[in-house]
Amino acid sequence: MTMVSSAPRDPRRTGRYVYATAVFLLCAWVLGPLYLLFVNTLSSPEAVNSFPKTYVPEFNFESIEFFMEFAGMTGALWNSIQVATLTMIMSILVGAPAGYALSRFEFKGKETFRILILLTRAFPLPLLALPLAVLFIRTGLDDTIFGLALVHTTLAVPFAVLITFSLFSGIPMELEEAAWTLGCNRLTAFIKVVLPLILPGITASAIFAFVISWNEVFAAAVLTIENRTLTAFLLQNLDTSALHLKFAGGFILVVPALIFIFAVRKYLFAMWGIANR
Amino acid sequence: MQARYLPYVLIAPVSVFLGLFFLYPFYLVAQTAFYDGAGWSLKNFQEVTSYWKFPISFKNTLWLAAVVVPIQLALALLMATMVNAMKKGRDLVLYIWTIPLGISDLAAGIIWLAIFEQSGFLNSMMHGLGFIDRPTALISYQNPTLIFVAIALAEIWRATAIMLVILVAGIGLIPREYYEAAQVFGAGRWKQFLRITLPLLRPSLSTALVLRVILAFEVFAVVQALGGTLFPVLMSETYAYQFELLNGSAAAAVALIILGISIASTIVILRVLRVPKGATI
Amino acid sequence: MKLKVKLTSAVSAIALSLTAVAVQADVLFWSTQAKPVEEAQAMRDQVLSGADMAVDYQPNDGGPWLTRLNAELQASSGSIGVLGALHGDFSAMDDADLVDLGSMGVASASATFNELAKLGTGDMQYIPWMQASYIMAASKEALPYLPEGADIDALTYDQLIAWAGNIKEATGEAKFGFPAGPKGLKHRFFQGYLYPSYTNGVVRTFASDEAVTAWEKMRELWAVTNPASTNFSFLQEQLLNGDAWIAFDHTSRLAGAFNERPDDFVAFPAPAGPTGRGFMPVIAGVAIPRTAPDMEASKAVVAHMLKPETQLATLRATNFFPVVDVELPGDLPPAVQAAGGAVAKMSGSADANPGLLPAGLGAKGGDFNRVFVDSFERIVLAGQDIRTVLDDQKGKLAAIMNETSAPCWAPDAPSEGACPVE
């Protein structure tokens, strides 16, 4: 769309055309690979292995049915949802206050703190899993939904801090100060003025937390036994499985995440309306 | 009254949390990197950096981040501004564009390998269009450029959404009035983008960039699926030391090197995109 | 107000997790084998459902498997009841961490396997559980291109190269598939097949002139190998989709092809070189970590795994063969029949030169494999000079042998103390 104004002759029309095409192409770019996954999932094992491949699903449910009968699928799905939801709540509750502090206050050690938060994402979790697992076994957090959610929150909380930080930074301090002069204290000003403005952004970081937890395999595989998450249950063994099951398993993992983002999107946009007025 | 202590109270929960679940295990792991069985030394670092694959993995990791991240940034900015200007159907479009967010890197690797493998979708399509008679191996050691392109494409597909969401939220916070004023003065869209969107988006931009860069240095699953053994990255070295060679201290050493690169790039990005104190737009 | 929310959610979460802990009772079978979802399901439905107690079968990638196990050992408290893994995984462990199973009265029928299972100690560190090997498989489309006079059951490396060459010439495509992917078992090909067949050794002869010849042959073979092989880890996929017409791999990693389209593929022995037909077994074992929560139940599971009928069920589920004496029924899956035939021909051939699994390497097993994989990547993929690479890698191999003082294993001639690299 940035090219739009530079387009010669009847710029409006050409512009709109280029714009629509670009939107369409970008949508196709995102959906294309997913469509292929979908086609493969609903194809018979023979078709999955054939060449050339077809681009139309034959609606063969063999691979999906295999997973439907797979023992423990629903339990694992439920565990995944619980862990992801807990992660979402905890990462916002723990992360957002820090994001607010970073954007509103000058305090000693602020830069160090900010960099430290970022760097927690720069070290691979699989290396940390061993000492964490020892700690969890000793404290009884091992093999619990809550324990795994704690680890996932560690992964998600830097996102929560940074996203909320940039959101709060985008809201003029004057807005809050104006509220103070109108008789609000710091807390009520925050709740009445700032919170409504940043809720959509909070939703965005909640989506992150959810998705990070949903897709995390390693800690889930190490720290849960009875209470396996869907990802630990399925994904870590998919790459060694037959091709048609690989695709079907991948599909089953993707669908709940898509539904979740879809559900939250509504909320995200309802709030966004407020933010722009 | 509490104005002086309030920020510390606010950052306390996250500090306690990360201290317990990150710093504590990190300290235990990181110190093994400096220990060689007899005492403190840098032997582990010497060992991992003198391994013949190390320079290759190092170069691959940096190259991949250097190519992928700018493209993702440009793409995410483009998509975010497009979404922002959209009147009809924008929640549907935004939803579609954020879908890859929900797809794990392992699953993304599976999907993209199905496209690029010899009897995969890309070859099927070229076959159907009559460009080729029979499928030839696309991903092979004779074709290092194509391997790089395949990995880059898969990464761009998978991880652009993460920047998009941050930027969309950031753009949503820029007051409409600025744009309206700009229009009154006859500024074109490009000018508005340069003069209003970009400067006001700086906090979101630096967040998005830093996170993306850090995660780009840790790229692994997609690279392993598409590049096989031909495209070693630092993370694959880390895992090889930890789980195949059972050499935890060497693994910790490589991981600390990755951490080092991450720190360096974080500082650079934060410097470049620093929001000046009291700056007016 | 925020604090309140936090507290309530934390409390409810803890309550939730406590109830989850309370129901735990099954014996946890923590395994690196039978990982593919279909095999895992078959293990649960057909193999372990016959046990007297409830068994929770959990297959894992090597990383999580090891991390969890080490964490339990460090914490001296655990939930893993039984370990299932390869010989190499167990030999990398501290012998104090595995319970001595010698008094259980179960063992495999092979004295060699039982000796290996002691891992150089006096105790039964694990019980051999199942075995497999690496074989060749080909699509029937490839058979017309066999070089003249070649017997598919008694191929030489030269004939294999010529065969794959014929196919490349006729179809324009290199159709030999080699498991050189990240999870591929290529190192076993060098250790158990190429080296024994050309040098009659693995460690002693690592940098010999015969080894140079072997790597030259490897280069020739690679020239007619599908270049995408660096992404191949499970050759059944490439056999099924036609990317490979001839393949070398682990029997259970070829099984899918035979079970899906039994009439389209043939299995046959690995090729022979100047010093015979090298081949190597794969042994998986079951063991009990010292932290097992219920030792009696764990032992009962181990005993169950060694029962003849369980061994047969395992064979059907995983394509790994029994280690106890048991009559094989006639109605086995096609993959089992094909692989069984090929292995029998391989071990029964006049020029058979069986190798053993590396023993005594302990935690250095991975480094040992890396020596071979690095040699492959440098010589074949990067095109470096063979002699230079071997002389360079030789030092690393010698260091590993000296550090572990592992004695030579077949086909290397026995040694006093650490196996020397000559």
C-alpha cells in the first residue's frame, strides 16, 4: 500500500487494485502450506506417498481415525488446555506490572532488568530442563499441571513484560496525570483510563503465552508423565512415524491453536475499537 | 509516598519468578561450561570452537538471522499498515495472517519438508505445469542455495506473525489525530508512514526485533527438518553435545556463545531504536 | 485485588495438581524404542495389555528420555519403573544407577547378548529385550537393472554400485537411498558394514590403506546415491514414495514399506567386500533404574517382556525379533517375514563377517559415532582428501579408546587393554 501513491495515472483505482492483490497474495502465502497439510491429512496413505501429488482432498478419514482411537488423546488435550490457560493467566499477572514499571518509572537498574528479562529467552530450555526437573521432583511439583505451567510461564513472561511495556509506553503519561487531577489515585486511574486502552495488547500477549505453552515439547515431555500434554504426547514421536500419520498428527495439533486464536480475535477487535477512538 | 518503591514492587513478582525458574537452573548449567573436571578453565569453549563444524554453524546461524529477520520486519510492517488501513474484513485478514503463530516449529518443519522433498508438492506443481518431466531432488548437498532459501522461506512463513501481532497492537495505539493532521497538510501515505507510523512505533519495533532476533539465533527444528545434516546451526551443535555426546559442559559452552551473540545484538537494537527522553514528534 | 486473583488461581492449581498425583499407580515404562505412534499404540494394546499389572508405556526422543532419567537419579526419587533402550544407551550410564537383574532368572538365549548386557561389570545391567539388524531393501522396479551375473542375495559392494549406476543411467536419477539424515543411522553402516567388509576391523584398521579403499568405494556409492539422502532418516518413506529404489536401513525403519505394499519390495542381505560380508546386530534391552518406585512390579514387567508370547507380540508390534527361543508362527506381518529372511541369509552366508556392538565405551559412545560421521561428512560431502581426514580423525578415535580403555570387539582382533588404532 505504500507504493499506492506513487502509482501513475488514476492512482486511486490502480492503488486499490494493487492493495487488494497484495492482501490476497499474503493470505494465500499463509494459507497455502496449511491447505497442503489439510489435503494430506484427508488423503489415504497411498495418495500421501504418490507422485505427483493431488491438490484436492479425497476425504479419506483413515489417518484421523487412527488418532481418534489413540489411547489418551482426550486426556492429553485437556491437559494441554489447562497448562496453556494457567500459563496465560500467570504470565500476564506476573509480567504486566513489570511492563508498567518499565514504561512509567525511572529507577536504578532499569536497563539491566530489561536486558535480563530479554536474555531469559536466549538460553535453550532443554539444557535447563535437568536442574528444573530435579527441583520439581524434590518439591513435588513434578508431573503436575501447575508445575509445567510454571516452566511455560518462564518462557512466556518475557513476552508479556516486553509487549505490555511497549503498550504502556504508547499511552501518554498525560492521560493518567489528567485522571489524577480529576480525583483518581494511581490505581483507579490505571483501572479506569489505562487498562481499557491496553486490553487488546494484553490479549495479544495472552495469545503468545497460550501458543508458547501449547507448542512447547521438551519441558512437557520431561516434566509430565501421567499428565502428558498433547504436544508431548504426539509431536515428539511424529517425525519417526509414517508419513500419513505425520500429517494427520500435525493437523490435530494445529487445529485447537487455530480455534483458540479465532476465539480471541473477536475480543481483540472489539477492544481495538475503543483504543482508536 | 511509595513512588520511590513502587517500581520495585511492580517488578518483584517477575524477578522472583525468573530467579527461581530461570536464573537458578541457568546458574547451575552455566557454571559447568567453565569447569573442566579439575578446576575453572575455558577448555570447554576451546573444545567447541575448535570443532571443524563450529565456524560453519556460526556462519549459518548469523546468515540466516541476517536474511530472515529484515524480511520479516518489512513484511510485518507492510501487513500491519495494511491491516490498519483496512475497512472491510480486517479481522478476518488479521486472523489469517496470525495463524502461523499457532503452529509449532516442529509442525512447520513437517509441512515445509512436504513441499520441498523430492516427491513433494513443489515438484508436483512443476511437473503438473510441464516445467519438469520427473522430480529431481531439490534439497541436496549440490544445492546449498536452495536449502538456504527453503529454510528462510519456512522461517519467514512461520515466525512473521509474532512480529505482526506486536506491531499491529503498537499501531493501534497511535492516535488517529496525527494522521488527520498530516492529511490536512497534504502529506501522502508514504510520508505519513515515514513521519508518523515509524517514529511512534519505535517501542513496539524494538520489542519485536529483539525477540525475533533472539529466537532466530535459537532456530533448530525447521532447520533440522529441511537442512538435514547439511545446514548445521549453533543450536544443533548444542543439542548434539548434550544428547548425543552426553557432554553437558560443552553444550553449555555453545549455549553461552549463543547467549553472547544475543546480548550483543540486543544492545545494538536497543541503542539504534532508543526512544529519546522527552522527544517530541 | 490482583494479588487475590493470583492467590486463588495458584491455590486452585495446586489443588488440581494434588488430585492428579493421587491416582498414580501404573508402572512407567520409559523407552526410546517403538517410538512411531503406530508402534507405541501396538505396544500398549498388544504387548503390555497382557501383563498382570497396569503398565504406562511412554516412548520418548533421546533428549527428554535422558533428561528425565538423570533428573530422577539426581533427585534419588522417581516414577520410572522400567527402562527400554538400546545397548548403547545403557552402556553410557553409570553402572550403579541400574539394578542388578542377574538374580531374576530371565535372560536371552544368546550368551553373547547376555555377556554384552553386563556392560563390563559382573552384574546383569540390563536384560536383552529384542534384536534387529540393518539390511537392504529394494523396490521391484529396480530388479531389471541388476548387473549381469549378480545374485541379489550375495551382492558385492561393486555390484551394488554398478546396480545403482545402471538405474541412474537408465532413469537419470540416483535411486540408492542412504540414511544420512540427522536421525539416520549412517554411523552403523560405517562401523558394522563398510569397515568390516573392507578392513576386517573397525578400530585397529580405522586409518589403514584398506580403509582408504573403503572410503573410495563409499564415494563411488555416494555418486549414485540420491543426493537428498542427507534428509533421509527412515528409508521406508523414500521406498514408498519412489525417491529411493534401493535402500540400506534398520529393519524396523524399512518395515513400513513392506507392511504397506508387501508385493512391491524385496529384502536382501547387505553387500560383501574383500574381507567378507560385514553386518551388525541391534540389541535393545530392558533395565530398572535404582530409583524405581516399586521394584517388584518393575521386575514383573521385565519378566513379562521376556515371555515367549510377549516376545512374539513385540515382534508384531515393533519388527524387532525375539531374543529367546521361540517358534515363529507362519502368519507374521510381511515386514517381519521379509526382514527375517534377509537376516537369516546374511548371517548364514559363507562369507559372513559379523561384527559386535561397541562395548566398554561408556558415555563416549556418541563421540565414537561422531568420529565416523565426521569422516563421512568431510570425505564424502565436503570432498576432503581421504588420507588427511583419516589421519586427523585417527587421533580423536585413539583418544576415546585410551580414555575408556575399551578392549577390541569383533571383527577387530582381541586386545590387551585399550583397543589400539594402528
